[in-house]
Amino acid sequence: MNNTNAILLPRLSETVEKARSFPISDERKEVLQVLIDYIQEKVKAGEELNLNFICTHNSRRSQFSQIWAQTAADYFGIPADCYSGGVEVTEFNGRAVESIKRSGFRVAKKGSENPVYFIFHSDEAEPISAFSKLFDDPINKAQRFAAVMTCSHADENCPFIPGTENRIPVRYEDPKKYDGTPEEASRYDERSLQIASEMFYVFGQVNNQ
């Protein structure tokens, strides 16, 4: 077992416990195994581990994925730098931000147009910086990384991503289609929890000894 590193904020810890109890189908585990193998290979070799979660607008699924992957990596004490980006700049969608808050993250905001959100999962760790950006934005400073494609549109319309060592499709349904409906908040939370469940499963499978 990996040693726990980051001590999560109390309400976030409850959300993580809930997410880790979610069942993951064998079919989905097969999808995630490619990501697990990439991470394990990097850890075993003692090489820098960079994951860039990519979706078209970098507004919902890729943001959820970056935040939960970094949280899971820190929780299990696995040195990883998790980024996110897109092929168009919009903003970190406010509905997704509210969902992250409901999960128990502490969030600070800077700016108004495409604002930067600082996401805290613990009192000790540095915050995760979240805002909409292109996948090759300077903040995603890694020269070598795995491109984790979180939506079908970006996966199908980005045939070449410079700097990619491995291209790993881990697609999620877009909660955007529930915007403005009574189900909006619950569907965003559902998607966030699914991603949390899978990212904690992925990093929990990695041997960090």
C-alpha cells in the first residue's frame, strides 16, 4: 500500500470516502489500466510524471480531472504534476466551480474574465491553479507528458499534440447538457464524483515503494 501523504480537508475527506466506495465496471477499469501503466512506469523509473487532461474548452471535465488527479496523487504521496488544457479558451465553468466547492475543496478566485481559481485540498499543500487555457499554455510547462483526452470532440479533432509521450483516452459524459435544468447541480456533482472515484482508483493502484 502507498503511504498517505496529504491530509485532506474534513468535508473533502468525506467526499473522497464516498467516491472510493463507487463501483467501477471491468470495462472502465480496462480503460483506466492504460493510465495506471503509464504512471507506474514513470514512478518505477524515477522519472518526472506529467499528466495533461485535455478537453475542447477546458471548462468542465478536464478541470475536474486535473483537480481530482492532483488530489489523488498528493493523497497517495505520488509525485505528479497534473495539468489541463483545451483547444479553445473559455473559462472554468461556474457550475463546475460550485460543484468543486460542494465537494469540500476550499476555493479562492482572482480576476473576472477567465478568472484563476486556487483550489485547496489540504491546509499544507500548494493550491491547484485552475483556469481555461490551451493545452500548450506556458503554465503547463512540461515538455514530456501524457495527454489524457477527457472528451470525444478533443480526442477526435486533435490528431497531433506536441510533447505527448502517450495519448490516453479517458472520456467522460459532458454535464453541460443539463445546464439550466433542475438536474444541473446533481449532474455536475455526479460527474465530479465519477472522476474522483476513477482518479483515486488509478493512483491507488500505483506501487510507490
